Amino acid sequence: MARPSLPTQFDVSPQFYSIVTLEDDTVLGQLKSIEPSISIDSTKAGRVGSSTKKTLKKTKEGTLSMEVWADNDLGELALLLNRSAAPTSGQTVTLDPSASAITLKIKKYDSEASSATLLSTGYLYNYQALEWSFTLDEDGEEVHSLSGDVEDIYTVLA
């Protein structure tokens, strides 16, 4: 039997072709990194008299981790902590257990150009910030680490 040939096209998309936005398409420009993850909880079920087991799927569980460069007004940080609007002078930026979940989008384009074509949009549905920490050191910039849960992760082709 002959070996099948590989497709001639092999595309790898660099991270700088993607832009992360809020659900209303507000661009988040202070993100250093973003790492969504989703899995399906499962269990193995076997029966007497059989050497095989069946995988039973249960619920989905998603997480999201991000690193954010601190900006002077802490606006993006506040939004990623599920605040509904950027803070104004005198307002507190905090991890708030009563804050509503938000949906983030990862828009993937075919280039960096302003005329680039949208290829797909990834949705990080109902993100809820649950942890917040930050790093200050003698040589580095102020970087905030956020993590939390997402209800679902999916991508829609343009």
C-alpha cells in the first residue's frame, strides 16, 4: 500500500496576527499572554465479563490564565477583573466576588496589516476572575497574573 502524501499547504499563524477584545470589540492592548483551556470531565465504566471500558463524558470545565502589563490608569486590569467599566480617579480596583462574568474574544487575522482579513473568532464565554497576583522586581515591569473559570471556549470561522 502506498503512503498517502501530506497536504501541500502547512500554515502556522503567529500570535501577532491575533487581537484579544472584550465582547463589545474593545481591544485589550496590555495583554502579555493568554492561556485558555477546557476539558471534559469523564469516568471509565467497565462491566463484568469484558476486558474493555467505555469512557462516559460528563461536564465541561474551562479555565483562563492571563498576564497583563500594568498601565497607568489600570483600566484594562480592572476590566479583566470583571469590572463593567474602567475606573475613574478615587475608585478601587479589586477582585470582586459579586462582579458579573464577561466574554472575551480572540480575533485571528491573516496578517498584521490594517486591511487584514478576519479568519476566525474564538470566544472565552463567561469568564469569571478568581485569582489575582502581581510581580514587582528590580529589573522588570509590573505584570499582573489573572486566572479564573470560563463556561465554554469555542471558535467560529469568519
